[in-house]
Amino acid sequence: MSYQFVILGAGMSGLKAANIAYELDIQDVLIIDYEKKPGGPFSSLFDQAEFKKEKELLEKSNDLPYEFWYQSTVVGFFPGEDDEKHQISVQTPQGSKDIEAEHVILCTGALEKPREAHKISGSRPSGVMTPAMAIGLIERDYLPGSKLIVMENNKTSKAIATLLEGKKVEVQKVSSSEFKVMNIKGNSRVQAVEMVDLNSGKMVAFTCDTLIFSEGTIPSTFYLKGSMIDLDHEQYIKVDQAGRTNMPGVIALGSCTIMEDYDVFSEQTEGMIKSFLTN
């Protein structure tokens, strides 16, 4: 199977690229994503007011005539050289598939960096989870806990706190700009979290049965291991200001890259995608 454009990732960046391709009347596009549906892991939050643009983009994407492969994982990517097509190996629910692409847009995002990736003292009880894990439980009609602390450090964690407040559980919102998690206590279940007040330097103990916490990200670029795509020391994809990688015919967008202050809805992002799709 061969395609003109292949988009890896059906989160916001991937859907933005797909919609611009459709506006440019590009016919031959394949979108691949490991999730069961488009929009990324936090799409269930899109009904909240601060996700208005994300919801509009997701709804617009429902009418795209392109081929979408969901629950599909890229296990190998081999960029073509000297005008050769790029080779992509994909594990799908129907088995392994090998495809070719003239052009590839990498939008595979990043995973939340959990407690285990940080030097936080204490025991290892259940009840400590990332926002993505909490959303996964809520989507399956489970409550993460009854007395929760949500560390707020971005729009997503704040939206999760608001969502949980609507579930009639006890939620304490703590700003990561004011407090830092230092120690976790508990046996089978978390019982308390000790934090340092960044303003006073004093230690404060919070009682809870659930801590929703993540800080930083881990890029989802595992499939690029052994490829010729340049990555930095943390495995983020190296790109220039136009999103171009070191391989012709391959650009990368969003949190899987070294881009800072990336905004999927900015004119700059739209210009980057249009330039790639038309050149």
C-alpha cells in the first residue's frame, strides 16, 4: 500500500494537518493512531469551555473522507533516501502492515512523566496516578478516589479537577507553581502527601487517598529508534522553525518535537503545514 501523505497521530496536530490537507484538495491521505478514536487521550474533556477550539476541530474532523487506522501502532519507520518513498511498519488489529509514503507528518505527541520518573521520596502505594490514567478510569465509569489532590500545572489538569468536582467527590486543587511534591505516605493506598511551599519553604502535609500528578513529558518517539531521524538527548525530534526534520519529506509537529511554545491553532502552525503539503 502506498500513500501520498501519511500522518502519524490523530491528536490535535494530526487532525489539524488532515483538515488543512482536505482544504487543499489533497486526496491521498492516511492517518494512523494507537487510540480507539481521534482527538488524543483527553478528548473527553472537550465539552469544557476552555477546550472550545479543540472540540470544534474534532467535530470538523468527523467529516474527513480520509482513511483512519485506529488502535494501530507504528513499530518501524524507515525514511527514504534519494527520492525513495518512506517505509512504515504498522501493527493493526488486523495484523502487521507495511506501507509506503511520499511524505510523512509526525504528530505522535508525548506521554506524561509520572511520579516514578521523578526523585520523590516515600512509599509506593496505589492511588498515585497521572491525569491520563484518571481520565481513563472516569471514561470507564470509575472514580479515581474519594478524597483527591490534583496538582494543577496545565489546562488539562485544571479541567480534570473541574470534572471531578462535578462527580461529588472531595477535590483539593494545588498549584505546582506554589507547591512541590516531596514525599508520599501510605501502605496499600496513599494516605498523605508532603509538599514544600515554594514561597515560605515550609513543609505541608495533605491527607488524601488519591494524588493526580505528572510533571514534564516523555516524547512518543520510540518507533524512531534505529531510524535516521535526528533526536535530541531526551528523544524529542529535532526540527527547524518550519517543522522540518533532517530527512526530506518528513516534518514533525507538537509535543514530540523540540518546539517550544507550540500552538496547534496558531497561524505559524497553519503556515508550516500548508508549506509542507504544497511543496
